[in-house]
Amino acid sequence: MKRNRRDFIGIVMRGTLVSAVVPVFFPKALMGCNLTRDMQQSTKGDLKKLRDAIGDREHSLKWIFTGDSITQGAKHTLGYRSYPEIFAERIRFEMGRSRDIVINTAISGHTTREILSDFDWRVGQFKPNVVSLMIGTNDAAKSRHISIEEFEDNLKQLVKKIRSVDAIPLLQTPNIINMGENPEKNERAALPDFAEKMRHVAAATNTILVDHMVYWEERKETVFKEGWLNDPLHPNGKGHLQMARLLFNTLDICDGHSFTCAGEVNFN
């Protein structure tokens, strides 16, 4: 039986309401918890600051997610939740931080250029506590004429701007894409290089990094066999759930008794 967006929301609500009463273990989880703690040795400062903020029940947080169509969740989720929506379910309902605000300002087709030029509207006006940026899929496109050097500089400027508004920056590499039979001729053949540059910037600026590309690359056969993409570029509902769960692991807010972290969703 196929499930639409309303079905998925209902499943999440039923699963989280049950787990709020008695722990529920999901043995067929797409991903377990605590997979990425060793990846964060150079970002303990921001991670500790963020964990302390999440643990502070007296103060609410404003979270901004920005980027391109992947973060916007445009079209290709096919009615299922995008990863920022799943994150909102985790932080605001399951973790009981109901007064937290999660805002998605991502826009399909955008690059680091547009986000830089529109920073005050997309980010600054909200006075956020945390700003997540997943970007690079469009920057890497040959037709956009953005060099990898410009991409690096734009990322550094964005991290600086995020910190200037007293927010914690969070960088996320995009997912792998289907390069086709001739990867070297693909419009976005340089995407892995752009992701590597994001890793470099994250390390140089002591910024938290959620590395979806590495996670997906290590599971490349599963990505295409199980269908995590709706087209060559964009994750579908299953792909977005994977992204949300890697985010939870990286931020150390994953819980094996939580539906969003470990529940099984029927994507038929």
C-alpha cells in the first residue's frame, strides 16, 4: 500500500506518542545511533555549546535551514517529509522543545552566491541560534561558472556572517548524484571536489560538518538499489530520512527509541 504525506505524518505521530509512554525498539532502523561521534573531534567547542543549548529547557532556540532545492524539499519528496521537517519533528515534539522555531529559507536552484547576497533576508532577520547550510550541488554545475576557489571563499564568508549574528554554523555536504555512464562529462562532475572543499572549510573554521556525501558514497550500492533518489540529483522521502538521521547522529540527539531516529517507514 502506498503512503502519502498525511500517512507519514500519522505514522510519526503514532510512533512518537507510543514512545513517550513506553520505550519502543525498532530493530529494522535504516540507521543506528552514535555512528559519527568520532568525526567531531575538531568541533567539540560548537558541539558542546549546541548540546548545552538543547539541554537548557529554559531557553528556546531558533533554527534556520538554508540552501537549494534539496533543503527546500521541493517536488522530489513526493509528499513525504524533507529532512528539515523531520528535524523539526525530532526537536520540537520528540525532544519536548515545543517553543523552538525551525525555519526553512532554502530556494531551489540557488548557490552560495544567492545566499550571500540575500543573507539578511534569508538568515539575519530571524536572529537565529543555529544556521544549517547544505549547498554545492548547483555551485558545482559547469553552467553556473562558479570556480571551486569562489565556492571556498563564499563558504568562509557565510560561516563568518553566521557567527557575526551570534549563531552556530552547521555545514552539510550534499548527497551523491547519479553521474550517468560518462561521469567526466556530467554537468556536475566536479561535485565531489566541491564537497571536499566544504570539508576543508569546516576544518579550517572549526565548524560542525554533517557529511552526507561520505555516508552515501560508502553505501552507494544501497543508494541506487533501494532508491534514495527521485531523479539523478534529488533525494526522495527515503533519502531525506537518511539525511535527517545522519544529522541526528552528528549532533548527538539520536535515540534508538525515537521514531524519527529509528522507526521503519514503508516507502512503497
